[in-house]
Amino acid sequence: MARVQDQEYPDHLFYDVENQIWYEALPGGKIRAGMTPIAASLAGEVLVFTPKRLGRDFEKGRSFATIECGKWVGSARAAFAGVVEAQNEALMKKPELLNEDAFGKGWMLIVRSLHDDWRTGLVTGAAIGPAFGEWIASETYKDRSE
């Protein structure tokens, strides 16, 4: 586990540091996606989670969910092109799960990538701590708009 801002980040997950989304490879080629605790903390209390509909395609770098928070309203952007396979119904009913348990009950979607190379550009393992540290130090998140 990597430690980032007093939070443990599982090293078996794959992270899109720029967009603050984590991915977990599941059996059968499916991938679970969620928002990182840093992103949830920066955004404030999550008030509404609206995922892309089941069976819908999404493009790399485009939204696959919308999140409305106390400090921010915006898109959860995908690191690769894919299709929505499942949505976290519990998160839709109780959006604060994202703040409370980002790596557990607060997961957002289960997707299927359109390509086998979905891990390209994502950070995992020993690279997690340094990558997040660099992202935090750069403060680029302060300039990001919808």
C-alpha cells in the first residue's frame, strides 16, 4: 500500500492521476472504477452521483459519470474508451459513500474496455506515492474546470 495524504492507496489498483480515478481489474475482462479519496476531499461532500447509463459507450478523456459536490460539479473522466456494464446503485441512493469509503462501497461503475491496452498510462504499485506527490505539488487541480 502506498500512503498519500494520510490515506492508504491499494497498490493492486491502477490510477489515472490526472483525473483522480482508480481502476480495478475484475474477472472476465470487467473493470471497477471509482474516484480517489483525494478527489472526493477536494470536491467536498458528494451530493449527487449520476453515472452514464448501462450499455452506453464512453470515450477516453470524456465523462462516464457526473458528480455534484459541495465545492465542485464536474465529470469523472475515463482513462480509456469502453462500455458501462454496471452502476453502483447504492452510491446513486447515498452519494456520501464516495466520501466515506472511496475504495470500497463508494465505487462508481463497472466497465469493459474497448481495447486490451486499457492500463497504458495508468500508475500502479511502487509508482503510486511519487506520482500522487508530484500531482499534488504541481497544483494543476486548482486550475481545472469542467
